[in-house]
Amino acid sequence: MTRILDTAEPSSGQETAEEASTRPSVTSWNLATRIAFRFCLVYVGLFFLTEMRILFPLLGVFGKDLPPSAYVWQYHTVRPVVGWVADNVLHVDAPLIEPVQSGDQAFFWVLAFTWLVLGAVVTVIWSLVDRHRPNYTTLHKWLHLVVRLCLASQLFAFGFAKLFPLQMSLPLTRLVEPFGDFSMLNVLWSQVGSSPQYEILLGCAEVTAGLLLVVPRTAMLGALLASVELTQVLIINITYQVPLKIFTFHLILLSLFVLAPHAVRLVKFFVTDRAVEAPTQPPLFRARRATHIALAAQILIGSWFVGSQVHGNWDLWDQIGSSGPKPPLYGIWDVTAFSLDGRDQPPLTSDAERWNRLIVDTTHTYQPGPVSSQRMDGSIVDYMASFDVPRHTVTLLRPDDPRWSGQLSFDQSSADRLTLTGQLGGKKVQMQLEKVDLSSFPITRNGVEWVQDGPYQPRLELR
């Protein structure tokens, strides 16, 4: 039977009568609740200490000044343990592949398994040593605070990247690349990126959940919204092969942890349609002034998260956003004539060296470089490019082949006519190109149409 414990400290004489009368009594937790809390505390602590994606948004504007090694030091620290578990327990090959571009590498699956086992072991030992403690009310209050603020920082990081919108922009290469060559991730990115309005609304939902989580009184609503959003994100990550499944799943767990104290009340409200009592979760401090100071501090921390994300994404939007500066030769160019070592190359789909198109774009997420060429078979080759505008030259490097290089001189006789001469991979080339009108692609017509007589069929327009 649940018993009530008077855990109040002796009065110092400074406590008001009102504060004394409202001082909360603390119930004794049952065994299952105590064990579950111990495991959550250990597991969440391990997750926070070893996951760079949790730490980085907390640093705010200072994160951009960190050296590249700062993004992986946690993984390097635990690599010996992960390697031992992979070799001796799971018998799998789980190296840390760098640069770390995926959160679903075998390394991170083994790391999650290690968290799980270590959390269970520590929980058993803790439960044996501390089996007589009736509750962990104070620890729970502070862990609850840390979890919801960290969860809010993640929602701000992902939300503002969509709110601007930057995370899922549509590269020009997608306009000419055969749909059958798309990866599932590219399908998702193109679907969302082709409609900036939709991406902005997704970002608004995530930012709203983050704002609600910052304020204690609205934290439950924020966790509810976050759990729904993150469940959708997890489903998308699984079905569209987005390599953030492990991390997203853990964010869902964090949102459920914030909701756990309200679970019974939520079931009563949503399932049984019964009246619910007021929340009984105790405040961080007993004194009203200390509580108000804590609330102000939480709002300041939330403002730091928001301000840092706005500042960083605004700067990035000015650099690579749709209204930002464009590189020289920006656009899609059809190659009308191509010669290699003085020999004219007719536009045959069997020609692996002839260019069909040149694509010059701004930098996008998940795009190796701003310049690409499309071969006659439709495949895309990406280049790192360095433009020398006064000399009218561009130097090209291929990320997939360090030994390959190219340098081209460009001459524009008009806004839509271009000549390129120089060398690519040690062979002399000369090209004549014509610029493509980007508005000719139906997918670029992304405005809202309120009056429509039927579904939009671009094929019917071409007849």
C-alpha cells in the first residue's frame, strides 16, 4: 500500500505559512517505478555523454568555431569499448567510418547495444545497493529538466533548418537526373524540397514543440507534439533510408520520458473520457522565488537555443539560400557541340566521355560540389569547383578520384550561349552550350493554386 512520507526539512524560520501549507508530500514509489527510473537515468546519461548530436546544439553559436575533431571525440573515446563488444560479444565488424555521415553505421548499433547492456548491469547493482530508498523525487525533477531542454534543443536544430528552408532544398541536378536513378533519400529530399512552403510548415511544427517544452507548464503538450512528429520522422527514416533511425528513436524515448509522469492522466483524458486531476509533479524548488528564478533561467536557456539557431541558419540562408548569391554560370546548360582531343563527339548514349549537360548550382545539403556534368547515359558526375572570374576560368576536382583534375576557360557570347575550352582529366576539350530555362521544368512551379480544374498533368500540356 502506498504510504505518504513527510520529507520536509526543518523550518529555518524564513518559510511563509503559505509555502508551508503548499509544501508537497512525496509518495513512496513502487519497486517497478524505482527500477525503471534507475535504468532511465543510467541509459540517458550514457546516451548524452557519447552522442555528439546532443552536445552540438547546446553549444549554440560557439559550435561553428569547433575544430573537426570536436565532432567525433566522443566516438573516439568509446571506440575501444565498442570494438571489444563487436568482436567478442556480437562477432560483427563495426568500424567507425569517417567522416561520420550516418548515425546508423554498425558502430552505432553496437554502441546502442552497449548502452543497453551497461544500463541494465548498473541498474541491477544500483537496485541491490540502494534497495531501501523510497523514491528519487529530486533526481527525477532534475533529469526531467535536462531531458526536456535537450529535446527542445534538438527540435530547434531540425526545425529551424526547415523553417528557412535549408535542410531539404532541391538541387538543379534533380531536374535532369532520371527518376529511376534516385536513391530513396533523394526521393524524399526532392519531394519536400520541391515545395518550400511545405518544408517551412514542417519546421514550424518542430519549433513549436521545442518552445512548448522549454516552459514547464506547457512541457506536456510539447512532449505530445514532439512524440507525434518524431514518430512520423522515424517512419520516414525507415522507409526512405535516412541514416538517422537510431538517433530519432532515442528522441522519441526522450519525449516519452517527459510524458511518463502524466501517463495515467493522459489515458483518463483520451481513452476513458473522464475528468483528470491537476498534475502532482513537484516544482524544482519549494520557495516561490527560487521557482520563479528557475523558470526565468529555463526561458533564457531556450532563448539561447532559439537565437543560436536563427543566427546560424540566417547566415547560411544568406550564403546558399534561394535569394543568396549565385556562382558564375549558374543554371543548367545543354551541350550542343563537344570535341575531345580535336575530334567531334556526336551525342551518342554509348559515349561515356561526352557531356550532355553542365549543371552549376549553389551548395546544397548532401551534395558534394556546386558543379556537375551529366553524361550521355544520364548519369551525374559531381565536381568541386573553384571559379576565377577575372580570368574566366574554373578548376574542377572530383571527390571520388583524387588524381583527376580539370581546368576550363569560359566565354559567354550572350546570356544563354557559352563556350568552354580546356582540359578534363588530361584530355583537351571544347564545348558549345545553351542555357536551359528553369521555368520549363514543371516541378519548379511550386506556387499554391487555389482554383484547379483537375490534377496537374504536364504530359497533356506537351500535346
